Amino acid sequence: MRRGTLRDVSSTENAGTPSQLPQPESTGSEAVTPDAGTPAAATPGDAALADPAAGTAEQPPAEPAAEPPAAAEKPAAEEPAALEAPAGDVPAAEPAAPQPSPVPSPPAAPVSDPAQWGRVDADGTVYVRTADGERAVGSWQAGEPAAGLAHYARRYDDLATEVGLLEARLRAHTGNPTEIKAKAQALAESIPTATAVGDLDGLAARARAMVGTADSAAAESRAEKAAQRAAQVARKEALAAEAEQIAAESTSWKAAGDRLKAIVEEWKTIRGIDRKTDEALWSRFAAARDAFGRRRGAHFAALDAQRGEARAAKQELIAEAQRLSTSTDWGATSAAMRTLMDRWKAVPRTGRDGDDDLWKQFRAAQDVFFSARAESDKTRNAEQLANQQAKEQLLAEAEKLDPSGDLRGAQNLLRKLQERYDAIGHVPRGAMRQLEDRMQAVEQKIRGAADNSRPRVAPENPMVTSMRQAVTKAEEQLAKAEAAGNARRIEEARANLATRREWLAEAEKSARR
């Protein structure tokens, strides 16, 4: 195996390509032994970049770190500070500067054969083929000629990777086009004299093409950014218009307040608007939100005042119900309580908790009265049932009278039974008519027997008939008064009935005489 040195012929070391491997001095020599191997070269990456000029591709080294954002790019304008929201909204946060897009990887392409672009002669000189002819790029004395070509081909791969990454960044509009143009110009100048084996002419042509298209790419990038800004401005304009509509029309206070809070959060996510425009849009939104807050505050202030008036009105109704709760004038007080209930329903609510407490007080006062009336009705019903039983016993005795044997005695006994019957108090309304019909049947039986015993039947005295009708009418009036629960009317009806019955008794006595 030959031992010797590795020497680059070119005096220019491609100063503008930081990813290229360090080269030995052109005036000296570096001995490379087979044990030590060849100088280290960058490891090719997984992706390769196609050469648009020659249709070939070289395998690139590991992808270099992405360039930082171009210094000429300005960060997005900061949003103005949020105004204090009436419902405790979080102020809009200042936007962060937009992050640069990741550098796209160059497209994969097949690896070319370095023998197509160079050779190693018998003395170890390495040549590269260009459009101007062959050019010596170095000397390989460390091993087989194929290894020397591979070594210089890897240097070409480094250059091709740089060119591919710049092309990808230019197409994706990432980074500063001015810086990309400067780097492409430096590569276009250094590639033709590079100490590498590969399609240097095609690679230099690609670098020069980037120099020519950098300006148009910069214009496209500016247009894209302008379109993005316009879209972001449109989003915030839509949000500001929605907030203005809410401020002017919405009465769904809870839902509208929640929506304004959501708009604030969405507002924070919209970036890339110049400060002046952003501040103007934020002023629109903040003014709309403040207007909504004032209108909502006025609404609830009016509602609080209305609830205060309603509370005062219901407290008056409670006091009146409490005064009536001890009354024993059942009929009139029952009507008054029903009127109070109608007035209560007409008063607006004072809020769930407060209204429930007031209702409990009002209902308690009514319950006191109606419970007392129910107890009174229970006592009265018990008395009326006892009166019904007493009258039924008297009717049973009257129905046993037999006028056929002793007419005069039957008449006298019936009169006494009727007096005892009339002295008994009221009976339940449902039994009243049945009892009266039974008593009238006994009277008709005795009267019929008396009429049959007379030789000449005379018509009933009109006065008796009139008095009997008056008694019946008075009984009906008493029943109505008792049904209404009006104590005053009940007393008047009872007095009227007693008078009518006395007149009827006198008329019947006169008629019998």
C-alpha cells in the first residue's frame, strides 16, 4: 500500500461555506497513513438534493442547524393592554413575536457516481471535470483512488446540502430573503474553485439562480405577510363588530358576558398586526364592552329598585293578612283573604330566596285564619249532625201519629212536635230538604184527615198559604247565608225565619178556628 500525503491543489478554500471540511494548507503537505485513514468528512444525511441543471443528485451531510430569524423581520405589534371588564374579564395579553417556520428539509435524490465528475491519476493527483475542462483539486496518497474520489465527493455533498437548504428556505419564505441572496452569491462565487468532485457547474448555476429569484421571493414573502396581516385584522374587526352588536342589542346578560370573555381569549391568539391598527381595534372592542357593562349595570340597578318596591308591597300584604288572621267573621274575612291573594299574584317577584321567605310569612298568616275557620266548621258540623238526629227522632214520632182514631189529639201532639222541631238549630244543608219534606208529609196527612172529617171541604186559607211560602223563602235565605259564612246575614236570616214561622203558626190557628 502506498504511503504519501493528501494535498489540495486549489489555492481558494471556499471561504464562504462554513459547513465544508477544513482543508490542509496549499503550500504544505499532510502525511496520511493507512492506519490513520483519510481526513474526516461530514456524514451524509438521509436526504439528498436534486440538481436541476444536470439531473443528478449528491448525498448531503447531516442537516445543519436552522438559521436564526432574519434581523430585518420585525416582530408582530404588541396588543394594547385590556381595559377592566365589567364582569371581571382578563385583559388582553401582549402578543409574542412570531416564531420563524422550521427550515424545510431538501428533497431526497439518488446519489451520483463521483467517477462521473472526476478522476485520480497514477501519481495521486485528483481532478474534477468542469465545462472549462479538467482542474486539479488535490493529491491523494492515502489509499485507493476510489477512496480519494469519495473523499472529495463528500466535500461536494456539503456544498450541495447548503445550496439545497437555501433553495428550500427561499421556496418556503422562511428567513430573510436578503441574507439568503447574499449567501447564495457567496456560494455562486466560491463553488467553481472549490476543492470538491461533483457537478460544480450545475451547483454554481443553482446558486446563481437563487440570486436572481431572491428579489421576487422577497416580494412574495412580503405579499404573504401582508395577506396574513389582513386576515388577522379581519378577524379582530369581526370580533369588534360582534362586541358592538352585543353592546347595542343583547339582553341575555349571562350569555353575552360569557361571550365577551371568550372574545378576549380569542383576541389574545391573533398575532401579527401593527400596533396602530391593533390599538384602534382594541379601543373599539373595549368601548363596546364598557357600553355593555354600563347597560347591564343600569338594567340590574332598575331591577333591584323594582324588587325593593315589590318587597315593600308584599310586606304590606303580609301585615294585612296577619291582622285578618284572628277574625271570626268567616264569610267576610274569607273574601278579604282571597282578595289579598289576587293582589299578591299581581306583585312582581323579589328574587328566589327573598320571595320564598315572604311567601312563607304570607301563607302562615292565611293558614292561621283558615285553620280557625275549619275548626269552627268542624264544630258547627258536629252540632248540625246532632240537630239532624234530634229532628229525625221527632219526625219518627210524628210519622207514627194516627188521626183516624183521635184527630184532635193527633193535631195537638203534632203541634207540640213541630214546636220542638222548630226549636232545634240548623242541620246540614244536604239533609234540610229531606227533613222538611217529611214534616210536610205528616202535616198533610193530619190536615187531610181533618178535611175528610168535615162535612164541607173549604179551601185552605190564603193567608196560611202565603205565610207558608214566606217561611219556605226565609229558610232558603238562611241556607244561603250559612253557605256564604256571613255571620251578620245568618243572624238576620234566622230572625226573619223565626218571625215568619210565628206568623204561620198564628195564621194556622186562625184558620183552624
